[in-house]
Amino acid sequence: MDFQNVFLRIKRETEIETLTNLAKLVNTSQQHVSRKKKEGIFPTDWAFKVAQKYGLSTDWIMTGKGPKTPEREVHDSYMVMLEKWLEEYSAPDPRKKALFELTIEREFPEFKEWLRKKTGKDEDHTISKVA
């Protein structure tokens, strides 16, 4: 795909503003990105990495057509961000993670029942983590 158009879409929808920013994200050198720009080729695997990080559709990044953020990709991205936030939030005090889990189980008894069936355990798994 045309490097210039793809990169413009990425710049509009992400924090990536320079070829150096892109190179860091896709784990390559800025020189390699510049070479691809001169060739006019934007590698699909780079678009995939951008899509994963920013919750965008790889197809939309490459073509500009279709939805920017397919529902499934947005959901996955949200859950990934929630997990990262929880790791950071609970790092100073691991009991915070157990409190979060306990709150989820209290607010969503359906999840607690689902978890009980999945694990085959009748015990409250978060309370044992807090102790």
C-alpha cells in the first residue's frame, strides 16, 4: 500500500508523528522506515502493530476503507488497557488487585457463578488472595 497515505491515517489517529516514532513501535530502525517510505511501501505487519497498540483496524489503516475500530478489536484493546491499568494501580499494594477482583465478583454475581463453574471451586477465590 501507498506509504504516504497509510502514514497520514496513522498520524491522524495515533500519537505517532514521526518516522522515528513509527520505527520504535515496529521495532526497526528509522533508516529502514525511510527506505520503505522512498519505496512507497507500508508493510502490513507494521500496520498490524499500530492497530494492536491503538485499537484500530489493520484494514482501515492500510486502505482507509471500512470501520476504523471494529467492535471486537476495540473490546480487546479495552481489556488489554484495563489489565495494564490494574497492574500499575496495584503495583504499590497487591491487595488492591484482590479488592478489585472482589468488587467485580460482588457487582457481577454472574461472573462469580461463571468463575465457580470454570474452576470447579465453591470458595471465594479473591478473599483467599487478600489474606
